[in-house]
Amino acid sequence: MIFRAAVFHVPLNPFSNDQALASFDDGALFVDRGRIIASGDYSDIRAAHPGEPVRDMRGGIILPGLIDTHIHYPQVRALGGIGHTLLDWLEQHTLPEESRFRDNRYAADVADEFLYLLASHGTTTAMVFGAHFAGATAILFEKARASGLRIASGLVLSDRNLRPELHHTPERAYLESTELIRRFHGAGRLLYAVTPRFALSASEAILDVCRTLMQEHSSVRFQTHLNENPDEIQSVAHLFRGAPDYLGAYEHFGLVTRRSVFAHSVHTTDSEITRMAAHSCSVAYCPASNAALGSGFFPFERHLRANVRIALGTDVGGGTGFGILKESLQAYLGQRLAPGGFLLTAPQLLYLCTLAGARAMGLENETGDFTPGKAADFVYLRPPERSPLAAVMRNAPDAEGLLAAVHTLGDAESIRETWVEGECVFQR
Ligand code: GUN
Ligand code: ZN
């Protein structure tokens, strides 16, 4: 099938290449058996494949599937809390909600909401904090498999400083994680991610379990939080007196690797940034959450200059919703206002929403842009007639202008269809 519409993607790194954006006003994607065979100008693709059926989607825009590298499934119903900072938000607002996931029926209802909201916002791939309960985490995996989305997730591990019902012994953490890895890692589009919540709620024994799991399973991913809030950082320093800094607590257990994604990294020191780059790990930049919880401005330029991989996360429920396009706007706005902030361009925003996320998750050979051979993961964006984005599109701006408007004005209502590996997983 040939899909005909405007097509945008960023197959190169736009932070080192100012020709990274590929855009086609009258463009096309040629998809066969779930794979991209070609992308480019419609006339070229039509001429090369004259017998193929064409779906005419002109008037809208095809983008690569959006990628959210940091989001919490048990926090859907905790969205919208304002006026907190991290630690009181956790204690008063969020952890009581997460305790409800000991009930599998409750977990199943939220898992349905969660997966629907990802797909309806154009997110095809996500790195997801599961629940503190193996049952609720397995339910997410099962429903994710049925949804068709590409989901990396894992049982959230903690053994101190939360609430007793959210704690695991290291032994149980090992056994339950191992069983979930066996059942779900590599099953269809699912991946497992070893997920200690953060150093503040982890003893050395549980981080040691994480190390063992990462050693025993060479392709599972790793995710946690890092340097989000000053009070959190101070507590971690008290708990890990032998570590030079927050990153050092994870580093000691071999948890800072190419397979690791650290959420936030707002208050990270130069030494930590240098070591993160040396270990080739990634950061999930969560601009809406950083603002909503008053965590601070992400030092984008310092991470970028050191060559630390950066992608975007919504951080639902610390963030403000499921939209990765909206998150890219928050990144743009935050960096405009931040002292020493980085002025982001439209191609950089699209890259952060797509290929950067694939690279952070180790999925760059599978998704993130329209290079032939990758999976046909894409969204069809066509704003409602009377929306601001539709008004701007009638002005026929040039490609970069149009893309800037997509990032500024594109919302869930604009997402008409979401496709994963050539399969439609959402249609409005
Ligand atoms: N640090 C530990 N847990 C959390 C969480 O749920 N959200 C955020 N934003 N930071 C955390
Ligand atoms: Zn988070």
C-alpha cells in the first residue's frame, strides 16, 4: 500500500547536521508487510511501483510514530495534581494511587486507559514504569501485547522509604522480575526494563539484584530516576555515603550503560554528565513534569555538548498529559526561558519526538524514521477543520514553518490514525 500525504521525518541527527529533516509536500510511504519499502515524493514512488494501491490522505501529514521514553502506567489517574514538589507529591498524591494496583481488576481498567491514551496521542513506542505489583505489571504487558504498541516496561522495585505495601524484599524482587522477563521480554513488540524506582527507595541489596538481572539478561533495558529534585538528591547522598554523587549510586552496581534511560537529570554535575556520556546511557527529558513539580530547567546544552543521548518523556502523572508533541513544545518553551537555554529548531523537535527516543531505547534499527527496512510505525495527523493548526496549514507555510506549527499546535485531536508495523492501532 502507498500512503499519500505530506511526509516528514528526521533520519539524521539534527544537532550535528542542519540538513537532517526530510520533508515531502506531496509525499508517500510505501509499506509492505509492515515494513517501510520507500518514502519520498509521491510521483517517484508511484512511478517505481505503478501497480500498488494508493490511499489518498492528502490534506494531512504523516510523521514517524511518536516515542515516549518516560511514563508511569499507574499514574494515569494521578494526572493533574498541582502545587507540589517531588517528595510531597509522591507521598500525598501518587503513592496512595499506586497502592491501588494490588487489585488486578483496578490495574486492568487503568491499563486499558493507559494504552488507549498512548495510541490516541500518536505514541507508538514507550518506556513505561510498571507497577510495584507483579500482577498489575503482567496485566500491562498482556494488554500491551494485544494493543500492538511497542512497550518496554518492568516491575518497579523499592525496598525502603515508600509505603510497606510497595516494598519488595530483594529475594522477591529477583524472583518476580525473572518470571516477568521470561514471560514478556522479546514477546512480540514487548521488552523488559529493570526498574528500580529511584536510589532513594532502593537499598544496596536491591540495586545488587538489578545488577544480577542485567547480567543474566543481556538485552533487557534499564530505567530509573536521577537528579530530579534538591531534597531527593540530599537524601540520596545520606543514604549512599560511599558514592561520589547520585549517578555514582547506580554506577557502583553497573547500572549506567547503553541500555539505561535516566529520567530528569535536572541537577546533574559536570562530572556526572561526563561519566554518563562515557557509559553511553540516555536521558529522558521531561519538560512538563520538570515545570509542574518545580524541579528546575533541564541543562540541555550541557548534556548535548557532552554527547549524552537525550529523548523526551511525558512523565505521566508528574507531567501534564500523554502528548509527545506537547512535550516537545514544553521543551522549546522551557529552553527559551532557561538561563543558558538551548534554542531548539523544528527538525530538532521532531527528532526528539521520534528517532532520539528510538536511540535511547536501543530500537533505532526498528523504528524512529522512514528508512527502508524499518517497521512502518507512523501517525497520520490531520487537525480538525476549525482548529488553529488547520488555520495555519491553510496559509501553506514552508516545510519548516509547517513543522514548527505542528509542534506548537498539534494535539490529540489532530492525531487521526496511529500505525505500528503496518497495523492501524488507533483511528479517530
Ligand atoms: N522519582 C521517584 N518516583 C517518581 C515518580 O513517580 N515521578 C517522578 N517524576 N519522579 C520520581
Ligand atoms: Zn518518572
